[in-house]
Amino acid sequence: MPELPEVEYTARQLRDSVIGAEIGDIQVFWERTIGHPGAQDFAAEVVGKRISGVRRRGKFLLIDLLPATSTETTAATDFLSIHRRMTGNLLLLPPGWEIDTSLRESDAAAWHTRGPTLLARLTAALVTERGQPIKLSDTEYCRVCFTFSDGRRLIYTDPRKFGRVECWPLQREDEVFANLGPEPLSNDFTAGTLANALARRKTSIKQALLDQTIVVGLGNIYADEALFAARIHPLRRADSLTQAESAALRDSIVAALTLGIEHGGTSFSDYRGLWGEAGENYNHVRVYQQDGKPCIRCGTLIERRVIAQRSAHFCPTCQTLAVTVG
DNA sequence: ATTTAGACCTGTCAGC
DNA sequence: TGCTGACAGGTCTAAA
């Protein structure tokens, strides 16, 4: 689900709320969510550590950890890496919320799919430090729960169980992310670097933009939005873009991602911010899931078709198709 | 060497 | 009311 804007937005929320927090306990309710090390070793690595920083790399949310006994100046020794894939979310619960595991005994099938429920949801009036009520659905599909020493809980929820939570030594970060391309919101991402990467690809531009080795952070929503803004048809061969088109596409990618962050991310179903709130960017989307509606530029109806096993949404009139794939 | 289908998972919605 | 199939912010792996 989350693409770069949703991960970045959550990272900023976490940075404002959990720096300095000490992880007092951890519960894993779906072991496969822990990608590294194993579910058992994970707790040993993480419990007792203190959060010293929150970062983002592509669609990965990174939480820097240092031993709780260390001083202010000690450098982090490990980091948590969280990739939410399709339906993962992070929620920060104030003290008083309890994890209810009674389902484990009473209904094995329901426990298998949903995991624990959250007891305090039943008492409604709980309010976050932001002064806003937490909005949770009936079942939150809690997979991993971090309990801080101050009583707050950071829970990782994920109905479809695709997401992964990992812990790595800091010195292995480069190795872990060795296959990732440039950050689109950094100075590394120029029209030239994008053009060079695309020139080596014979596939569709849509598929190339989803490839995290070319540029990180784009998913189905923002790839479609960027191609629309740059007036490039999703079926254009990646290596057929002109220099001018590559430059326009670079700018459109940056603009689409920046706008997404400003709107708190795009929610149409599952994505939520740290306090359960929906992102507002879906109201500003111009082609994604807009098939059948008129193009805002020319009035032609937006089309949807499958490209590289994913839905692509585009305007067949103003997104030019000079050279096709296949 | 690339492409593509399948796997991983569960929920929702449209259509019969 | 139930069933079936299509589809959903992603990525990895195995087969063609």
C-alpha cells in the first residue's frame, strides 16, 4: 500500500513522537512478519534498546536503535526496517490500551487471520497526545506490538500479512539496501540519471517506474500520476523517451511525491497515519482509479488497462504513444 | 537475459 | 442469501 509519501509522512509523525522512547517489551503475533533475524532472536535484539532516530529509504521506514544504557553521544548500533507492502500500518497507542489475546483460546481460525484485538477500543474516549481521538476499525490485525517503557504501544498492523519488520546491525545497512536506486527527493535524482537508467530498458515506462532499482518510492498510484503530469503514455518503451520527456518525467515524479506528502498520503482503503487518520491525497488524484471520468485537461474519458500485471490509468488523448511496447 | 505467471494473504464488491 | 471471480498503495521466485 504505502508508497514513498505515505512512508515519509509516517516517518515524520514518528520522529515527532518516539525519539528517546525505550522498547520495554515486544510481542510477535505473526512470526512471518519478522523477516530478520528469526522471530525469537528479534525480541532479544530489540528489547532494552532506545530509539535515537527515524529515517526512510525508499518505501522502507527505518528506526535507529541504541543500547538504553548508552549516553546521548553514543551512535546507534542497530536499526529496525519496516516495509508495509500492501496493507501494513503503524499505530501509536497511548498508555492504557491493552492487547487482548483471548481469541487465541476461543477461536483458533479467527486468531489465525486477525490476531489480537485491542481492548481499549471498547472504551471509546481515549485521546492521543495530539488531542484527537484514535480512529480504529473493528479489527486491527495486530502482527507485532512494541511496548515502550512509558506505557505507550507502537503496533504494526497488516491484514494481508505481506509486510516485513526486521532488525539489522547498522553497519549492514548498505548491504541490505544494495539493490535500491536513487532517492527521488534527493539531489542524486536528476533528469540525466533517470534518462540513463531508462535508456537500458526495453519494457514499458510504467513497469520501469515501478522497478525500485531505477528509482525508489514509486508505486502504482504515483507512477500513474507522474506519467499523466508528464503526458507520457504508460505503454511507451522506457528507452524511447526523449531527453525532454525524461526531464519532464523527473519533475513530475518529484511534484507528485511532494504533493502526496503534503496531503498526508493517499488513502482509499487501508492506509492510515500514526493516529489512525486517513491521508487526504486521494481527493487530489487525477488518473489513479479515475477510469470513466473525464480528463481534467482535455475531457477524454480516463482509461484503465493492465500493464505488467498492474492496473494502469491514463488519458489516451493527452498521454502520447509514439513508440509502443510489443 | 528478460518477461511472466504464481506465491504470499485477506477483504470487498459486482454480478449471477 | 450464497457463491464466484476480479481486484486491491508490493515484491520475490521459479518457470518459460
